[in-house]
Amino acid sequence: MQPAKEAAVHIARLNRTLRPGAKAPIRIVHLGLGAFHRSHQAWYTHRAGDAEDWGIAAFTGRRPDAALALAEQDGLFTLVERADGGDSFEVVGSIVEAVDGADVQRLAELVGAPRTAVVTLTVTEAAYRLGSDGQLDRGAPDVVADLALLASGRGNPTTPLGRLVFALAARRASGAGPLAVVCCDNLSSNGTVAHHATAGIAGAWDPSLAAWIEDNVSFVSTSVDRITPRTTDADLAAVEASCGYRDTSPVVAEPFANWVLSGDFPAGRPRWEDAGAVFVADIEPYENRKLWLLNGAHSLLAYAGQLRGHATVAEALADPLCRKAVERFWDEAESNLRGPEENPADLQIPAYREALLARFGNARIAHHLAQIAMDGSTKLRMRAVPVLHAERAAGRSGAAAALLIAAWMDYSAAAAAFQDPLADQVAAANGLSGAERIRALLAVVDPALAGDAAVVRLIEDLCGRFGAPAVSP
Ligand code: CS2
């Protein structure tokens, strides 16, 4: 029997236990069917007390593969919770339809359906096409192409945000009423970012659609957290050995999961709080804690660690030079974190830092630094730039945040495969030398910093700290 067929048979058996009645109706549409969606939002929905009312239709991004594989298993997949002490397995049943993202007509049909109440997004930080001014970069080639397709009406948009806008037009046309768009990408004020990107595309296509979106779509901000490395063949084998069936689409994640949300759900939502999600009025402190402490340290380890020859987060953290850089960065970030208005003491930074060390040190999770290193120009804007600005505003140097940026610069010049939406600009900047190179690279990340001669000097001085060449060959 073909592996996928075998899985289908086993999973169909599981299905009868998991879904004794009819499948949950589709009320959530997701864009960005990848490992993180499955370990996070799909798992929270599966664990919600009213899960039987909330099915997810999940669309892939660039390729259909994940949807095809999952559809063969009727949307079911195994979540492997990988703790230091061992694995535990759970079959997740909340995805009731898995669709190739290119099927924009199906997307429009589902978003336009009155029953659909929520659209969730994990489309990567870079997909929002933010310029360094924080607004939609209308000159980005794929945005330009999508706007032309939308305007001509003779083709389907290809970017996630273009597709979302197309589907929202269908919702307006069907008169299905308001709904919530929930951004689950690692960006500060991610609801606002999704709002700006959506409004930017809609406004350039059809101002009356942009006005409808303004009145009918609630953009919810969230802070999402669960370390989920890419699934490997060894993971498939581990599921088969322990569970007795061949799942082609398992997902491996750490036991820890966190979801903080802020915003309105005009057409309702699952009881995600049953699975531990938290709803707050003031989300910024939680976002900053997560983006600066977890993601900031991740990026630092990704660049410094690879420059030092390490491959995974756990390996890099075990290197005293990297560990010290992380602790210093955390000290700087911590001095700029404020507690939430409703509960100022809730951030509990020392415990959070302690927990992060344990999470990063979980050597059973092979979290590859190369995966984290991607799209650095966007990620640094959330993870390093705000800390550096805050430090300098407080009259301090911000050397630890500057070191993270310097490590990214060194990595950008040394990496064999440098993946970034602004890779061309980065390569051009790396063709320069000395302070000019630093200024040009900084301009890619944050023009204000590039205009600050003291920051340029500081970063120039910090380049090479992890043993890489300060200038490209
Ligand atoms: C990582 C995140 O790849 C990256 O940039 O920092 O995916 C990180 O693992 C998650 O945000 C953890 O919740």
C-alpha cells in the first residue's frame, strides 16, 4: 500500500473516534497552512470546548504539497509534543478541509460564506510587504503584479494579502457581514500591520472595498508562541514506531504553547481560552516580551551561532560567547519592557527568561538556525531595532541590540544561501566597505538608524565579533 493510502486507512479509523458525528462546519479560514499553524491555532481550536462547532479550512501559501498530503488524511495529523523527557502524541482534528492556496475561487467562496466568522493568518513576517516606514511597500514587485491582476479582473492574485483582499471583496458581495481577521505572524501590533497591508491593497484596487473593510473587518492582534521546527523524515518514523500508523504530515513542537489576543470578533470565535489562550486589552507588553526576548534571542543565536559554526539553537546556546550575548541583549530588552495596564506585574521577566533558557536548551528539538535566519531585514525591525532605539532614547549605547544587527550584517556577507525579501539591496550594500557598507545595510532595516553616525560607528566596531569577515570578499 502507498504510505499516504496507509495513513488514510489508519486515520479514517481514528476519524471515527475523533469525529463520531459530522465534521465540524467550516467557520475559520486559514491562510498559510504550515507546521506552525498546525501546532498552534489548529491545536487550540481542537482543544476548545466547542470544537465541534469550529472547523478550519486551511490554505497553503506557495505550494500545494501540504494541502494534498493533509487532504489524503482527511485533514487529520499527529502533533508530537517533544519534551526533554520524551514524546507524547495527539491526533488533531480541527482542520476539516486542506486546500491549495492557488485555489482563490474556493477561498473567496468560503470567506464569502455567512457561516465563516474568522480568518487567521500565518503568512510570514515578510509577506506583509512592509517598507522600512512601516507601511505597505506598493512598489514591491509582487504587490505591483497583484494590483495589476486585481485591476484587470483577468487572473488570480498570488500574494497572501492580495488573495485575502480578493476574498474580502467576495464577502462584501455576498452580504455576509462583519468578520475578524486574526494575524498570527511575529510582528509588533500585528493586527494593525495586517490592517494596513489589507487596506493598502484594497485602497489601490477599489476604494469602496477599502471603506467596506474599514467598517466590517476587525483586525485582531495576537502574540503567538510555540517552537515548531520543520518536520523531518525521522519524525515520520517516530510517529510510525510509537503510534503504529504512517502519518505523512505530523508536526513536532515543544510542550509549551502561548496565545495572547486582543480585539473584537463580530461573528463569534471558538472558546480558545479552554485551551489556555488569554484575551487582553493591552497586548503590547506581551508582544514585546515575546518578540524581544524569545525572537530577538533566536535571531541573535541564528546569526552569531552560524558564524561560530553551530547548526541548532541548543548548540548555539551552549556556546558561552553566544549565551553571553543573549543575556546582555535580554538585559537591554528587559529595561525597556513595561507591564500591561490591567496587571503591571504580569510579565514576570525573570521567570520568563529562565523558562526560555530551558526551552532553547531542549536538545531533543532540533531547531535549525538556518530556518530562523531567513528574512532578517523584516525580523530585525521587530526584534532588535525597537530595543536599540529605546536604549539610545534612555541615554545608553544599546550595544547588545547593536551587536545583534552587526551579527546579521556579518552573516549576510558570509552566508552561502542568504534568504531575504530585500536580498538584492543587502547584496548591493555588501559590495561597499567600511562605514558606507554599515550605513547602507542599516538603511535596509531602519533609515533612522542609518542616519545616526554614532550608531554606524558602534555597529562597525561590533562587526566581526563572532569571527566573521567584516566585509564581503
Ligand atoms: C523563530 C520563530 O523562525 C523564527 O524566526 O524565531 O519561528 C519562533 O520559533 C516562534 O516565534 C516561537 O514561538
